[in-house]
Amino acid sequence: QVQVVESGGGLVQAGGSLRLSCAASGSIFNINYMGWYRQAPGKQRELVARITSGGSTNYADSVKGRFTISRDNTKNTVYLQMNSLKPEDTAVYHCNAGPYLSSTLNYWGQGTQVTVSS
């Protein structure tokens, strides 16, 4: 059994900051990839940021310079520091963790709501 649990969402004003956390636990032996995806109402789920166990990162163009992804391999935990938040960042943020580059093959968390008011 594998569990991926997010925390840290909430309501914030535009220009504010939030930090999301995600911990993976259970029978998961290779968590090379950990990432954050988001889905806004009426839109497809999109990659926000991803990080490998070696520390390589990639970001969506829309969040570059504002969001920072990091991870603690000893705790199988990934973080997303979100600064200078905009109303268009409003979405449910899902954590994805597993051995594969393709997110569909990895494990998903239930998601945490981030709402940015203008």
C-alpha cells in the first residue's frame, strides 16, 4: 500500500505565499520523480514542477521565478514554495511520486486546494 499525502493549501491574497508539502509512504522503493500538478476548474491537469532524487528540476513557464520545488530524500517528502501568487494559480494541487517520468504510472495524492484572491 502506498500513500501520498499533501498539506499546506489554503486561501491567500494575490502577492502572498504558501508552502505545500507532500509525503510518500508505504511499499514504494524507488521515488526517483516527485512533482506537483494542478487542475483548475474546467481545465486539464498540468505540470507545475518536478524534481528527481538527484535534484534536477523543471518548472512550468507560468511559475518560473515564483515557485521553488525541493525535496528531502530521507523523508520521501517534496515541498513547493509558492511566492508572488496570482489569482490564476488557483487550483487543486496534486502531488505525484514514483519511479517513472510519466506521471500516469506513478502514485497520486488526493490534492490540496489553493485559492488566490485578487
